[in-house]
Amino acid sequence: MGPAFDHLHPQLQRRFSVGLASGEACTGRGVMDRIWHGGAFVKPFLALGTTRNILVPRTGRNVPFVIENVPYTDTHGRETVTFVRTFDLPGRSRRFDAQMVLGPRGDRVLDYLGTHQHLASDLYFHAEPDGSLLIRSGEHRFREGVVDVRVPELIGATAEVRESFDDHSGRFRIRVRVVNKYFGPLFGYEGSFRATYSDIRSCGVRPGLRPVREESRA
């Protein structure tokens, strides 16, 4: 983000400074006011994604959730930060896993999705005039073995994440929308949470937080 990072709310600056240099991990605990998805045609794709902890196949209101942001060095020597979200839905918790790595040219963040990092998205970060953070996804790629292909617009989607800090409540607010160019809104959630910070030298990366497979291709 360069100098634009200084325009973020101070609490957002701290939260998105989590890394090996800061020595901090961040855990957010709160409630999703709403988890939603598009029409019935979306359900098979969401159900397939949930087998690899990508997206959430169910809707709900007032759903407790946790987001874990823990930095570590992956097996390819890159600094990585987890964005693992666990939604405590009735009957069964669901996870949406992502690991973020700085792109090789430093101009984007690579967002590897799921337990096996089969999907990768480019992310671009922007500071809004009110001090909030806007994250938009760019190109998506599917990778498995020798396969490395761009996901077509017809079946791909654009993600938009808005995160802010409410000084009155002392909580972070988050809103996520995933939209297909042709079929419209597919999935999203919105809610709020409080954040706590811990020293990564003492807490480390708990078992099950890292992906099963780590993709080397950027």
C-alpha cells in the first residue's frame, strides 16, 4: 500500500501489521450478523468448496465466528499470514481458509484459498477516505499438479472486502461480497468482532491452522 497505509485507522494499521517483523498474531472473535448466498444454482459450488474449506455452504444470522491471523514462514521460505475464519453454525462449524503471501514484485498480495491451495487470487488493498480498508480481488488461478490455468469469468467471481473500526463500540466491522460478472451475487457475510494480540514466539501456529499442501507458484 505504500504511503496510503498511513491513512488507515490506527487500529487497522495495527491489525494489518501482523507479521514476523511485528512479532504479533491477531485473533478476532465476534458475530456475523448475516451469512448469505445467491440462488439455488450456487449451492452445488458452495458444497464442493466446503470440502476444501473454501466458502460456506449455509446461511445464518447472528453466527459466532473467529478469525485467526498468524504469521509464519511457509515451506517455500515466504512470510505467510493465515486468514482462517471459523463460523459456529448450528449443528456444525464451517471454516473458510486463506493464506496470504506478498507477490514476488511487491505489487499485490497472493491469496491462496483452502486446505490444499488449489485456488489463488490476486488481492489489491486501498485506503478509503474514512480510514477503512477496501480489498478487491483480481485474477484467479486453479493449480493442481502440472495444471495452472486462469479461472474463466463465466465461473469465476470478484471478491470485495471492506473492513473498518468503530471507535464507539471498540469493534472491527467487516463486510464481504463475492459476485459473478454474469450471475450476480454468490456469497457474502457481514458482522463485527473484537481483536486480541499475542506474541507469536510464545503462541506459535496451532496444529491444523496451516494448509495441508502449500503451492509454490506465484
